[in-house]
Amino acid sequence: MSELQSQHAVLEQIPSPSRRLWVGLCVVLSIFLVFAVYATHEVRWLQDFQANVVQRNRKASLQLLRLQSDAYLLAISLREMGEARSRYPIPEWQAEFNRLHADMENAAKLEANYAVKMTAADDKRSQLGLALGDFWHSLDQVFALARAGQDASARALLQNEIENKRAVVAEIVFRLLVLNDQAQAQAAETISAVYGRAKRDILIVVGVLFLLALATGLYTLQASRKTFEKLQHLAEQLQSQSEQLRSLSWKLIEVQEQTLRQVSRDLHDEFGQVLTAIGALLSRASRQGGGDTALLQDLEMVRRIVQETLQKVRDQSQMFRPAILDDFGLAQTLEWFLGQFSRQTGIKVCLSGEISEAALPPGAPIHLYRIVQEAMSNVARHSGAREAWVSLAEEGSMLRLEIRDNGAGFEPGSQASRSGGVGLMGMRERAEHLNGSLEVKSSPGNGTLISVSVPRQDRLYTEGSESELNKKGVATRG
């Protein structure tokens, strides 16, 4: 009991890395969560920045290019209209200029809506509005003079003022394009800086996670090493205790066999001789009883009881330690025992096959007999079988013993299997003591099969196992 308490104390002292591993896992998950929130925020900011700055700047640039194209068309139309040999009179050019006027006003309005607010650009945009207003006002004066028949004054106004005002408009549009390109370049730099920062942060997070994983792995490795060392020490203690228990178990089996041998000898020799003497005295008393019929009948009845008791004592003596096993070998002993078993239980048992006595390892006959005895006891008590089969066979370097029944069977691990657990344990220990093995196969409704395999005697000698058997206390037969 104290040894079990000591082992339990050792198990309690083994440190569990679970708590620190959970802490490490929570830290790693927290870093992942924070990084996910950060990455999501950066991506959304980039999306908003590209949508609100980059895309709007591009759209504003398109409108400025539209204004620049219209200003170029204005220059061409003004040059043609100002020539003295123009194909069309000045008033007929008004429709063309009205179209350009409407297009430029629309482009300027869209550009103002798309453009990102900047102080310098806003100033230029205000200047553009004033310049366009002044230009169109002056152009209206040209058309008014032309309609009044003052073509010379109109052309003079075109050459002296209108072209200069158009040039101012074109210059302002160009400046706006320059500012817009600068804004685009700044936006690109900002996006590049965000990507650079994100890459740097990713590397930092990966580095931190790597260090945490490395620290966690090293801690787990160290904790596992210590745990395995203590478990190995505990396993060695358990193995030592298991060997001690196995040795003690075998000593108990030896003591049991010696006790049964002594009880069998006492029953057969002492009680048998006493009962035989009593029977002889009763027979002589019957012969000397004279004519007393009642007395003779009583003596005869007592003599029969003594004879029946003597036979029971002899049978029981054989069950404890069959003398036939030492005289005639395992096969005939099993034949005798199974016959007795069938008469007592009503279960039909068939014995088949044989094993050469020379092939049996030292001490094997009594252990194989006990295995059959225990197995048939389980058949009678638990299986409900009406038939059973026992077979002996030599298979190469192994000797095989099988006990099979057609009973109810059981599910391994069930209550039925546990009820015969001690008997099965004893059978398995006897088989293992002979350097063999015992296997039990069973399922509900399909009966039970017990298979025992032990090495032949020549294999034991070849592998040097005789010394091992002698260490375990198996007496070699002479």
C-alpha cells in the first residue's frame, strides 16, 4: 500500500505543461487576432484611399485633359475665325463656340467634383472659373460686334484680347494637370509607404510568432523530457514490481501444486489406508456375526458406505494430483479427466490429436493439465455449452493446445469475462511461464476458444531456455 502511495505521489509531482502551453497558445492567438485587426484596418484604409484619392484624381485628370483638348480646339477655331478670308462669317461660328463652351463648363464642373481638396489646386480652380467667365464674356462681345457689321473691330478684338485670354485658360488647365500629377505621385508614395509598413509589420509578427513557437517548443521539449524521465523511472519501478509479483505468483502456483500433491498423497495413502482397513474389519465382522441378520445387514451397509467413500477419496485424490500424469503422460491423463468431467457434468467432450511426451518442456504436463482443468471448469460454470472439444497438436517448433465449446460466449471486457478473470489470469501465467502464450477468442452466441502455444522441448534447449525455467523453479523430470 505504501508503495502505491509513493507511486501516486511521484505522479502528482510530475509537472504538467498544460497551463503554460495554454498561456502560450492564448498569446499566439492574441497576436494573430491583433494582426488580423491591424491588417484589416490597413487594407480598408488602402481601399478607401484608392477609391477617394487615386481614382478621383484619375477622373479629375481626364476632365482636365478634356479641358485642355477643348482649349486646343478653341485656338484652332479662333485662328480660322479671325482670318480675313475665312470660309464662314463670324456670326456663324457662334454655334461651334457654344458647343465648346458647354463642354468646357461641364468638364470644369466634373473636375471640381472629382478633385481632392488641395489649397493650391483650389486657387487654380477658382482662377480657371474666372478666366473662363472672362473669356466667354469677351467672345460674346466679338459676336455682338460682328452682328453689328463691325467685322474689323471684331477681328481686332480676337487678335488682341481673346487669344491671350484663351492662352490664360490653357495655362491654368496645364497648372491643374501638374498639380494633379503631383497629387497622384504623393498618393503612390503613400500607398508604397503603407505597403512597406505592412511588410515590415508582417515580418515583425512572423518573427515574434517564430520566437514564441520556438520558446514554446523548447519549453515543451524540456517539460516532456523531464516528464518522460520520471515516467521512465516509474515504469522501471512498475516493471520491477511486476516481475516481483510474477515471481510471487509463480511461487504461489508452486506452493499450490506442492499442497495439492501433499493433499493427494495424504488422501490416497493415509485416508485410503484407513478406509481400506475399516472395510476389511467390517468384512471380518460380517463373517463372524453369527446368525444376527439385522447386524449383518447393518455391517454390510456400513461396508458399502466405506467402499463408496474410499472410491470418492481416490477420485478426489486423482483430481488434486493425478498419479496417472506421472505414470502414463498428458494424453491419457486428459482422456481420464475429460471422461470424469463428462460423467459429472453431462457435457460431451471430444479429445483429439496427441503430443509426443518427449516434445513437452520440463514441467509442462501439469501446467497444461491445470489449464484444461480450469478451462473445463469455466465451461461447466459459465458457458451453458452441451459440447466441448480439446485438441493437441505439434505445429513445427510449437505445441498447441485448444479448448473450444459451443456455449453462449461473451463479449471481451464484459461482466462475464471479468467473472472468470482470475482463472484466465492463472492460465495465462502458466502458459507464459512455459515461454508460451494463451489467447482467448469469444463473442456472444459463438462459444469460446482458448488457444495455448508453447515451444517444444528441443527448441527450449536450443535457445538455452532450460536455465530460465530452472530459475523460475520448474523441476526437471528424471
